[in-house]
Amino acid sequence: KVLQVVSTDYSTVSSTTSSVGVSISGFAATITPSSTSSKILVMVAAGIGADSSNAYPFILVKRNGTSISTGTLASGNQINVFLGVGSGSAYSLDSAGKNYLDSPSSTSALTYQVYLGTGWGGTALLNRTSLTSNAGYVQYPTSTITLMEIGA
């Protein structure tokens, strides 16, 4: 059963050229599980843009500083991510989302922080495309992180 729900809507525009990901201030949620046997359902939905077809934007989620639910097969210059949206383009705004059932075995406060990065170069954008002209293809969504404590 669901014991508690915490959610953060993030509507600020953020950008980065970091290839390792940067913490997006304000795009996080904190939950304190009531039991060490509780699981935390982490749900992230994000609007991701890029300034070029070479940006390859990605998202990481870190629980108290440690990445969760990333791939495991990357080597060399490759990167394990929570979610990625492909190459992107100056005009595109990709809606990306992922759910992950975390087992933290803790009753301490847990902060799940969203990070944004670019896998190849260029600029990764959160909550907008790289274009800012007065046109209908320039869209500004809200991104969300929701945490649910799941108990027996």
C-alpha cells in the first residue's frame, strides 16, 4: 500500500554542457521512509531539449549523492544514465519518463536529486528547446519527480 507521496514540479529552465551531469537546483524530492522494509517508487517525467543534433541529453537521479537505476554496460567514453533521449535537435522537445522501485533499507531522510548532462557536446536543456522565437514550436513544460513510499 502507499504510505506517503512527495512530489516536486520543476518549471524553471535549466541548461548544461556538462558531460557528467550537473545537479538541477530545486529539482529534487525528499522522503523519510517509515520502515526499513519500505520501497520507494521514484517517478521522473522531464521535458528535455538540445541545441544541436549532437547533444545527446541525459538525466541521472541520485539518492543522497549515489546514482540509482543507471545502465551497467558503458565503457570507455560511454555513460550509464537513468534515462536518455537520443540525439535531440534545436527544434525538438522530448518528453522522457521513467519509474524505478528503489529499496533503500532506511528510515532516514532520502533526497532524490535530478541531474542533467550532455553525452557528446552541445547544450542539454530542461523545460524548453534551444529556440526562443515567438512560435508555437517553442514550448515550456513542467518536469516532475514524485516519490511514493510503498509498504506491506
